[in-house]
Amino acid sequence: MCEFKVLLTPNRVEVARDIVNAYYEDGNLILIDILGAKTPLDNTIIETINVDKEELIVIKNPLIGPILNFIKRYTECMHDKKYDRDLDLLWNYIKKRGDELLNDLRKVCQE
């Protein structure tokens, strides 16, 4: 059986080990180890899976959870052919938070 060590970019910090399953729930990445223990990672997405090295590389950003939630809700609405006004609220939050991140980056890059 293949158990993965989970590394967080950019510094490849180990955040979990012996992971045998991963899935998304409510915008969070849920990792399950060989003993069945769950490790939730918020605002995190899988960047790379390397079976040879038994590594799962993840990236964390505050937009990931909201974007995953938006995509899930959008897909459900398309499937049901029913519009949900909460999508507008979620999309506006994503845009606002993205603007904040860009402003933070501009400040850091000016120093």
C-alpha cells in the first residue's frame, strides 16, 4: 500500500504523513492516514501527486476554499437548473478577498 507524506509549498514543510486517502469537504482538503485519523487542511489544494516519492504536494491560499465552494455550488445549480442567489454573495466575497490579496502583494513588493 502507498502512504503519502504531505508537503506544503513553497518550503515543503511536512503537514501530514502516512496518508492513504484525500477528499474535499466544504472547501477543505481532508487527509486520512493509515489509522483512519483525519487531518483537515483549510484553503488548500493538491498541486502534485508523486507516487514514486510517495509525496503529495499542497498549496495554501485564502481563496482556495471559497473558490472550491463556489464551483461546487455552481455545478449543483447547473445540474438542477436552479439559480441560487448565494452564488452572487460568494462570488463577491472572492473578488473582494482577491483585491485584498493583490493590495497586500503590492505593499510587500514596494518594500
